[in-house]
Amino acid sequence: MTQDLPCPKCDGSMERGFVLDHTHGGRGVNHWSAGEPRTSFWTGTKLSEHQIPIATFRCRKCGFLESYAQPEFGAK
């Protein structure tokens, strides 16, 4: 999903990027996680076994953001 996408709001061109996830001592790409969030005493939130990295596309014209979860969007 790296081809040119038209903006659904203004029909401008969308550019691929990502929303930065700040972690303790590092940075990463946000991930989509299946199911409802559950509390963890040690980490705050228990993680699902099924997680997919998220890419966010931004309209160059109006700034609209649209996100997609696909395995190929992970850090390389």
C-alpha cells in the first residue's frame, strides 16, 4: 500500500509516514493489537499475540491523517 492515495477529504495527495511511539528508553512504530485492552500490573496493558504495525498517511494539502495496519509497515 505504497501507491499514491487520494485524500478522502479534499482529493489532495497522501504521503506515507508513521506515528512515533515513545517507550521507556526508546522509540518505535505504533502497532494495532487484536481484542480489548486488558490491564497488566507490570506493564500497564497486556499485549495480544496478534499485533500489526501501523502506517499513517497524511494529506499534503489539508493535513488529514488516515491509518492502516499491514505487516509490511514494520520497521526494517
